[in-house]
Amino acid sequence: MTNINEDYIEGYIRSIIPKSNENLAAIEQYAHENHVPIIEPEVAQFMKLILKKNKPKNILEIGTAIGYSAIVMAQSTDGDAKITTIERREDMANLAFNNIKSTSYSDKIKIIIGEAHEILPLLEGKFDFIFLDAAKGQYLDFFKYCSEYLVPGGVIMSDNVLFKGMVATDDLVIRRKKTIVKRLRSYLQYINNLSGYVSCVIPIGDGVALTYKEDR
Ligand code: SAH
Ligand code: MG
């Protein structure tokens, strides 16, 4: 369905993932009905594991949508961890705000409404985990800011990097997505060959990339 994995593999993996709690299940349902592209269950699971292992205290997300991944991150980190999340659509940010309000994480998650490329230069402080999940054609621009804000030993996780498989083969590319695909390919080339960083592309969900900033 996503052109990344065979349906039976994806279906099997999803069948063994524990069910989401009530709050998240309601958001998943809304996302499904309204075509909001939230992280897939196997990506959420992977993200939880990375967060539990790395225990970041200062998280940045680009692309809040309705707050689903922000809540997943809040659930998987310590009580004193903070999440800053950027969303350019006010309607989405309002939905996220309300969704977050119905969890116990309102103090943990701060939503900033605005264009990421305008907000990013204004951010202060350092982050130890950054989740890129907004305009896919702009990942390289986002990354250049984010890598400056990332502490050594920190991780940047980028979602949708295989973009329905189009990034891996021209056979799947549809014409109006050509530019995004070209940019995502440049992005993956860049992060995979960047000195001082180690990256890895993982074929789950719509393709996830992890980038580790070396600690020396
Ligand atoms: N991370 C969310 C899904 C995000 S969908 C989750 O998994 O639950 C991507 C979101 O990024 C959309 O809501 C879109 O409005 C927002 N977005 C896209 N480009 C952006 C930009 N340049 N600046 C800020 N937000 C952006
Ligand atoms: Mg995504």
C-alpha cells in the first residue's frame, strides 16, 4: 500500500503491536477519517524505543498536525522532558492543542504556530532529539538549522523519506511529485555522507531516516 513493504509484512508487524490507549486511538480515528498523515504504528513503536533508550530532555518537532506524534513522544519521555513543536496551519495547531489538553501533557508540549523556516532561526537552546515531519521538499534546509541545534550524541529522525517508494525508483514517480522526490534524494545523499554524522534509512512506514551526531 505504501510501496515500501509488502502488505503481509506490514499487516503482520501491526498485528503484534499493542493497541493504543483511548486518547491516541481517538486521534488515530480522526486522522484516518480526515486524511491527516500521522506516523504509522510501526514508526510510532520505533520512535518510542529510541526515546526510551536515549532519554532526551529537549525535543523539537517540525510538523505537529493534530499532535499525535507529539503525544507519543510525551508518553515515551521523562516527566521533565520538553517538546517544542512547529505547525504552520492554525486549524491543525488548534486541533493539536485540544488533543494535547485532553492528555496530561499540556505542560510538556509547546506548539509554535508558523512557517518552520521562519521559526527555526528564532529558536533558542539545544535539542537532543529532533523529529522532521513537515514539507518534505525542505528537509535539507530544515536539517541545516536542526544540526546546529542538535547536541553531540543527539538524533534527528526524518519521516516519509522514501515517499511512497518514489525516492527509490523512477518507475513510481508521479510527475507532480518530481521536485519533492529529487529533493528527498539529495537529502538522503547529504545526510548519509555528512562528516561527523551517521545516518541510516529504515524501510518502515513511509521510510524513516535516523541521523546521529557523533559525540566527539
Ligand atoms: N508529525 C505529525 C504529522 C505531521 S503532518 C504526526 O505524525 O502526528 C505534516 C504537518 O506539517 C502538516 O500539518 C503541515 O501543515 C505541516 N507543515 C508542512 N510544512 C510546514 C512548514 N514549512 N512549516 C511548518 N509546518 C509545516
Ligand atoms: Mg510523516
